[in-house]
Amino acid sequence: MNVAAAHPGFLSPTGVEIVFVLVGVATLAAAVVSVTTKQLVHAALWLVVALGGVAVEYLLLTAEFIAWVQVLIYVGSVVVLVLFGLMLTKAPIGRSPDADSGNRIAALAVAAAAAGTLVWVVVDAFRSTWIAVDGAAQGSTKVTGEILFRHWVLPFEALSVLLLAALVGAIVLSRKQSRQQPGER
């Protein structure tokens, strides 16, 4: 039996693979627009599109748990934090001359070097790794939950205590500052 006939191969992609590439191109375009636009609010909104595209890519890879974490944490929390930061610092809504430092060539060189290094590290790390496809999907909620609760319970609990301490500390510091008189330090 011909092995090439049993497996469609690279030249005949499935619908999911085509959608994966199209969403990847759209996500890359949104990320490029996010870092090249001179309007800060538009940059934050294009960041939402880019992070949402990454979540769709996780869904296409059948890693639904990671996709929802991406939506909840990055799209839901980080972008809202960025937008609040923009609003609280009274950043300009329109075009901002401060958004361009004139170092585009240096920034492009650093970005290309970082991307090349990242690709090299990932390819080197997974060069001899084989993924078993006969078991449960690696990104499924069941497998991810088993790994989290078997091996990562203590770090997650330590992180939750650390975040709680930071929240209590922020409340204490804000209450002390509000009690001081305007002339006091």
C-alpha cells in the first residue's frame, strides 16, 4: 500500500488547516497594526483583535481550556488594564507625536533578532519530540486539568496568596495616603 495515498500530506490541506492559516495571517496583521499605529486607543483595540485571534488558533488546535484562559486573562483583564491606564493617564485620543521615537530601524532589528531567537529555541527544543495522537488531546480540558492539579497545585496556591497579599497591601497603602493631610508627606 502506498503511504502517500493513505495520508493526504502537505499539498492537500484540510479546512481546519486553511482556517488556521487565514486566522494566523489576520492575527499577525492585527499585531503589526497594533505596534505601528500612532493612536494609542486604536493600538489597544488592535491588541484585542490579535489576542482574540490567538484564542481562535487555540480553539482550532482543540485546546479549548487554553483558549478560554486566553480570552479571560489577556483579552478580558490585560487589555482592560491597558485601557484604564490610558484613560487614567489622560493619554491623547487621536494621533500622538510622542508615540513615535524615530527608532524604527533599531526596533525592527531587535524584533527580528528576538523572533529569530524564539524560532530557533522552539525548533531546537521540539526537534526530537514526538506527540502521541492515540490518547486524549494534549490541549484538552481533561489533560490540562490533570496536569495542573497533579503537578502545579502548590505554585498556583502560592501565587494566589502572593496576589492576595499584594491586594491587601495596595488597600492599606491607599488608605494611609487618603488619611494624610494635603501638606503632609
